[in-house]
Amino acid sequence: MRPSVVGVRRRCAGLALSAALALTGTGCGTLSSARQADTVPLPAPAPARAASRDLDSLDARAAVDPALASASEAAPTPAPLIAQATPAAAPPAAEEVDEIYDPWEPFNEKMFEFNYRLDKYVLKPVANVYRKVMPEPFQILIANGFDNIRWVPRFINNLLQGKFAGAGREMARFLINSTAGIGGLFDPAKDYWGIAPSKEDFGQTLGVWGSGPGPYLVLPLLDPMTVRDGIGRGVDMFLDPLGYVLPFVWERLGMRLGETINDRALNYDLYQGVEETTLDLYSAVRHYYLRRREQQIRE
């Protein structure tokens, strides 16, 4: 058991991070940028998923944790670099989650630090170069395209959770954006018809069905998760249409890496300075991620 002082610091960290995240989030005219404010802050700015990404696979986009290779948000497993768990509205962080089940904390903290440094010294510099050669409007188009392709997991999870209206919205968004939105590059469904995207994933579906979250887990190159959400990401990855369009693993990894760099560029300054003002970043991210997932399951 850690000293009570640490508990106080962690409580303050959770509150500070939640407050900072609640202030983030921005749109971009008629181009639906999904700079989140869902899918998952991270030890460094987390890439918010475009158009309907939360924290964001990453989403939410999610809490926050850098990574480089696979997984998504709705979040497939093979490639998120930073957790996209950044909500449009930060969940309440009133009470401290002392009941958090984190039996692998020593390991998780090491992986968290690894991912943080990977984001700081590799992903962020690459994203900085990328955003200098790729104008932001084009970054948004790319993010919207990826989001449109991944409508299938969201549609199916809405059905599995009994959210038939949400499933109908996902179907409508896909049809509208694939046609009027030129293959999903634009988001007229949201911009002109007010049809906002949902953020359902199979981890939430398991929660709705009564499954507990299980131990908290941080793995290299992946977003923070619980065992339940890790299983959910595997199922969502199986449902991801890109896995069938791109049958080879190296193709999927390359596509996912490009998407991650694009998302990171879109959210380059997100959470800037949060790590410097948070006493215990690992605990703050964990607190936020678990709170956010609880909120998503209740919604």
C-alpha cells in the first residue's frame, strides 16, 4: 500500500488531467476534424481519431499512451501509437478509484514510460515533419476516410448492444459520406445532416453484457487497455474491413502506421504541457482511461 500522500497526488493528477481534457476538442469548418476532446490522453498528446474518433481506438479514440504499430478505435489491435481515449466531455473524477485493479503495475509503468518516450522522441518528431508537408485540411480528409471505412465494427457493436438507432445512424453516415462525401473524405452526414458518429466497440459491448474490465494493462506500441478491452480490440480488428482489403500483415501495418502519424499530426499540440503539470502521469492516465470507459459503457 502506498503512502497516503501518493494517493492525494494521484487524485489531484486525475482531476487535473480530466479538467485539461475537457477543454480540448476542435472542429474544422465543414471538414469534420476529429481532434478529440475521447480516445484516451496519453503520456504525450494522444492522437484523436478523426471524424468520430474518440479516446477515441486511440478511439478516445480513450485515455492516452503513445505507441507505434497496431490496434484501433474503435481501435484495432495492430497499430495505435497513442491511446485515443479523449472524450468530448471529460467524465467526472470526483472520487478516487482506489479499487482500480492493477496487479501488473510495475510492468505497466515501465511500458508506459517506454511508450511515452517513443512518442516524444520518435512519433512526435515524425508527425512534426509530416504536418509541414501535408496541410491540415488534407490530414482531416485522410482521417475522415479511415473513419468511414471502419464503420462496420461500430455498426455491429451498436446492434450487439441493442442500440438500433445508433446502428441506423452508422449506416446512414456510411451511405451519405461514401457518396456525397466522396468516398468518406468529407463528412456531410455530420456537417449538413447533424448525424454524429457513435463510438461503440466490442470492449464496450462486453461491458454492456456484464463483463468486468479485468486487470489494467499497458503493452508496448499499444494504447492503455484492460484485459476486456484487449479482447474487444481483437474482435474489432477482425471486423475491420481493411483487414480484408489488405490481406498481408505488412500492408496493414503500413496503413496503420500512416494513419497513426496522420492522427498524431492532427493532435500535435493536444495535451501540451499536461505531463509537466501532472505529478503522477501514469496514475492520471489510468484513472482517466478507466473512468472514460465506464462512462462509455453507461451511455
